[in-house]
Amino acid sequence: MSLLQATHLTLRAGSATLVDDVTFALAPGERVGLVGESGSGKSMTALAALGLLPDAVTATGSARLDGREVVGAADAAVRRLRGTVAGIVFQEPLTALDPLMRVGRQIAEPLRRHRGLRGAALREEVARALADVSLEGDRIARAYPHELSGGQRQRVAIAIALAADPQLLIADEPTTALDVTVQDEVLTLLERLVADRGMGLLFISHDLAVVSRMVDRVLVLQHGHVVEEGAVRRVLGAPRHPYTRTLVDSARFLDAALDVGAGSPGAESDRRREGR
Ligand SMILES: Nc1ncnc2c1ncn2[C@@H]1O[C@H](COP(=O)(O)OP(=O)(O)OP(=O)(O)O)[C@@H](O)[C@H]1O
Ligand SMILES: [Mg+2]
């Protein structure tokens, strides 16, 4: 059975159709990418799968997590699936974190709720969860989010998403807000966690190089439609749809422009300043 199965999933806000008749499946342990320009419906598709759509957006069709229907399901039922079946990491770690609560308590919360841990066992598990994301336990556990760097905050957000041991991780532009060296560290961490735990991964990014590194299969969204899908090497190496070709060409153009600059002194630091 699929971990995530979207069937004729359609999302509307008023008269606007944000996602139109999207069908795809993600098998256990499979890594799937969602690419497409800004506004193409990547985040909405992910949010719909987790029952986290904004109030203004209505869903029709079906989105099933581990066989259980999310579209039209009661909040309480979907809340149980979040965390245990699927966890999500967003672009901006602060959206997942409570600014007024120490980080250790925020990681403890899902461990208590989903796994019933208490006392010393809970403290031990918080330390293990932090070690899993390569953070030094005690100091970080006592810190408030604003006392951490962006990379540390995203590691904490990943620890929270994984606390209840989900089978699927949804990562929506998880490194876009981080600077380039930290980006690479967080991607390496995600790769390791997904591999070690045999998790499925739905990875959303506009960065095709990052997507090709992280996933096996990719779906290309344009204006809420899937215009192309297939093995990531095939889709990005030999795109069939004109829209995919445009995406790939503009990514190549950017790479080529950066390569030309790379030989000149200062090019690397320029690139860092620009957040590339
Ligand atoms: N709260 C909302 N209410 C109504 N429409 C929304 C809302 N949030 C986003 N949209 C619209 O939904 C469409 C899809 O947005 P979505 O956030 O899924 O795009 P995206 O592919 O994730 O883009 P990006 O790469 O910029 O993150 C856009 O047209 C957007 O304007
Ligand atoms: Mg988005």
C-alpha cells in the first residue's frame, strides 16, 4: 500500500483552482520530489496531504496517508496521523517552533503525546532525538529558539517532525532559508535520517540540483497541474514537456553563469553573500 496516495486531488480558493486533478503515489521508503515555479501548488499539495490547508482552501478528490483518507476527515483523526505517519519540515524553522518554550520541551511534547514517555525515559529520548540531528543535547535542550542559529533551528524542527517516528517525511524547501554551507549540512543530515530509518520522503524545492540529489522520482507542477513525472535523472536529463525544459534550461543558465564567475577571485564569497 502507498504511504501517500493523492487521487484527483483538487484544491480551490474561491473561484481560483490552485491544484487541479493531481494524482500520484509514494510507496514506503520512496523518495519523490515536487518541482515547479513559485505558486505552482507544491506547498498546497503537501499541506492537503497532512490536513493543514488554510481555511480559505477547500479540497476535493482524495489524499490518503497510509490508506487513511485525509480529505474531509475530522481534525482529531488527521492529527493522529500527523507525526506518526507523516512529519513535515517547512522552509522557515521558526514556523514550527514556539518562541517562548525551551527547545527540549518542544521536542518532548510529541514524544509524550505519541509515545507516552515520561520522566527520565522522556529526558533520555529528548537527548537521543537531539543527538540524531547532530546537536549537543544539554545546552541546546535548555535554549530558546532565538538563541540558536538558523541551521540549529532547522535541525530542531527536523527532530520534532521525526519525534513520533513517522514513515514519511515531507520537506517543503527545508534549506532554502539557510546559507549555502549550512544547506549542505542539513541536506546531508536529511539524507542520512531518511536512509537510516527507511522513511519515505516528499521533497519540495525549486532547486533542481538539490532535488536530483535527494529523490529518485520527480513530479513537475505547473499552475497546479502535473505536467511531467518520472525518474529524476530522466526528467531533468531529458525533459519531455516544454515547461520542464524551460525549468531545466533556466537552471543550467544559472549554473553556467556561476561557473564563468567561479574562476575569478572573490566569486565564491560573492555567491555566498547572495545566498547561493
Ligand atoms: N491562504 C491561501 N488562500 C488562498 N490561496 C492561497 C493561499 N496560500 C497560497 N495560495 C495560492 O495557492 C497557489 C499555490 O500556492 P503554493 O504555496 O502551493 O505554491 P508553491 O508552489 O509552494 O510556491 P513557492 O515555490 O513560492 O513556495 C498560489 O496561487 C497561491 O497564491
Ligand atoms: Mg511553497
